Amino acid sequence: MTTNPSDTDDEFLNSTQCEQLTGTPESTWRYWASIGKGPASFKLGRRRVWRKSAILAWIAEQEQAAS
């Protein structure tokens, strides 16, 4: 059985899409990736991408830490 990526939030986002999702500037996403901060990212070919599920989990961790 195949799963639709949008059903599991396992789509790959670039820095522009990360900005659209979170409101955090794309330059910040690229900076975090360069220093190893923020949610996990990786190179897919020549592009830096983040899994949407990893971003949402990271946001939840940040929310829990602030509580």
C-alpha cells in the first residue's frame, strides 16, 4: 500500500517553503542548516531540503520547551 506524502507530512520542503510554513525567513533556514541548528536537513542532489514532518516535530519540541 502506498501512502500519499501529504497524508504523512513527509514531503520535502526547500527554504522558501519552510518560510511559507513557519514565517521564519528562508535565510534563517539556510543559516541554521549551515551551523547544524534547527530541524534536520540534507542535500537532495544540489538542493537543501527539510522533511515537513521533521519541521513540525521540531516546532512541537520548541513549544514544549517553552512551556
